[in-house]
Amino acid sequence: MTDKQPHRQWFLFSMMMIAANLRLPITFIPPLLTHIEKTFALPSAMAGLLTSIPLITFAIFSPIIVRLAQHWGNELTVFLLFFLLIVGSYLRIIPAVPALFVGTFLIGIGIDSGNVLVPALIKDHMADNLQLGTSLYTLSMLLIGAIGTALAGLLISHISLGATMAMLSVPSILALLTWLPNLKFKRQSALATPKAQVPHYQSVWHQSLGWLITLFFGLQALVYYAMITWIPSILVTHNVSTLNASNLLTLLQLSGLPLSFAVPYLFNKKHGVTILLGVMTLGYVVAPLAFILPIHSLALLTTLCVIAGIGAGIAFNLAVLFFTEKTTNPFQTAAVSGMAQSAGYLLAAVGPILFGYLQQFTHSWTPVIWLLALFAVGLTLTGFVIQRRGMIVD
């Protein structure tokens, strides 16, 4: 292919379509949980697994996906595994518990292929403009995930549970179709460079910086998924209606969108990461702790959710930038991404379950909030250590 500019533009579009579906199948579930419990006759504890199963799947399959990509190529691996996401999305529409959980498991594999390999694809296709690619990747993921939360609450009040999930799964089909041209380009590129081989590099599993990035990713995921799981319940204790609590959760997710561009812009500026980590601490430590206070002002609670959303946006974007900015080639990027999302999501999967049992045992959200803030402090300290380290060794 001689004209790479049209390909780059199409890659950006198709990459954003894939990214748009990497949170959507998870984030549209919380507003539907009550209906899912009734339709499938599930107790609340089992319904909560619909959030935890994808996180556990990420932990198990991330290293496997890296190996598959080394044999099949990143583009083809994303295509084949993303197809499982579509199968799983429509499988869980079937009103049977096994179909619900098997479908959720397949969705987790499909999402994980994008989580692990898209950062590496951005580094491969946009090596001279990583910040733009990373910004559009995170923007698409966060925006559509937030819109999905809002749409799920709206649709379920007018149509059935199955129809709601079917409609919100249509974007995944469109994403897979837009990805097809990338397979053709990759085949032509491979023919042009038949001797291209995976470069030798030191395993990220044996490097302390790799583990620090993994810890950062895991802590930000733990705090984020715990927040979106339990913030609505916490808000209800502040006399907020269920509908308003759902709207505030959507607002929390939307608040992080501007950070998709602000974080990459500030990342390489002097004191940029320090400033970002400071604001992240305000959103992830100070704002949640404020929920301990007997606040009943909707305006103040809204402000706290916005601040928490800004913290979430900074944390996630920093985690992705550490994948691309701390590595020297796309293969290494995929390796550290796979490592971080394997061990990291294993840590994150513990969060919602741990916090749920803690609240059930103590009958109070106060210990949960303090523990959440403690994990957030660890996240900030890890970020400062990573900032002062160099690149991952080749």
C-alpha cells in the first residue's frame, strides 16, 4: 500500500469503533441489574458477578492474547477475538442463567483483545503521533461507556430487557465490520517485509518498572470499578433517588472525557505528571472521603461526582500512557499491556466483591470509603515512583 495517509485515517476510525465497545458491554449492565435479577431469578451476589467475570477474564487471558498476537498478528487477533464479544453479547439475551454467564465470559475475552492489543496497534500505526492515538482511544472508550449507562436506564423503561441489551450490542457489530480493511493492509505490509521478526527484548515480567506499571493499572481499575459499582448505593444513603444516583454515575463517567486530551498534553511537560497525580488524588482520595459526611445537597454531591470522575479520567489515561511512553516498540507495549491487565485486573476483580462483603459485615459504607481512599493513596504513590523511573529495558 503506497498511500498510508488514507490507511491511517481509516485505522483511527476503526480503532475508535473498537475502543467504543471496550467498556460499553460492562457499563450498561448496572442500570439493568434489577431487571436481570428478576428475569433470571438471580440473587444480588450472583448478579454482581456480571461485573467481576470480565475482570477475571482479563486477568486470565491477557498473557494468552499476547502469545496469540505474536503468531497471528495484532490486527487478526483483535478481529477473531472481538467476534467472541458479539457472540457473547447476543448469547446473554437468552433467558437462561448458563447463557447469561457464558455470554459474559465470551464478552470478557473479546474486550480483553482490545484492551491488550489496541495500545500496541497505536504505537505501531501512529508511532509519530502517540498522543493523538491514545487520546482518541481513551475518549471513545469512556464516552460510549458513559452513554451506554445512560441509554440503558432510558431504554429499559420503554422496552424489554432482551431488546435493550440487543440494541446496545449493535455497535460491536459495526466495529467489527470497520476493522476488516486493517486485515488487508496488514497482509500487504507483511508481504512487503517478509523477514520482519519480533525483536528481542528483556521480559517485562522480570523488570521492576513492569510490575510498578502493573500495580498502577490494577489499583486504578480496582478504585474505578468499585466506584461505579457502589457509588449509586452510597448516594442513596444521602437521600438521593435511584434515578438521580444513576444520572450522577453517568456524569461521573462523562467528567473524565476532557482528560483524554489533557493528560497526553501534560504528560511530557515539566511537572505535568506531578500536577496530574495531585489532581487525581483530589478526585480519588478527597472526594470519596467526603461521602462519609452527612451531605444531602444534590449540588454538592454532583460536584463530588464530577471531581471523582476527573480523578478517574486522569488515572486511566496515565495507565495507558505508561504502556506506550515507557516502552520502545509495539511488541514490548503489548507485553507490558498484557502483564498489567493480567495481574492488574486480578487485583481489580477483588475490589467490588471485597467492598460488598465489608459493607454487608459492618452495615456501613464508612469502612468501605476509607479502604477505597487507602487504595487510592497507594495508586498516587505508585504513580510518583513510575514518573521518576526511565524506560523499560530492551
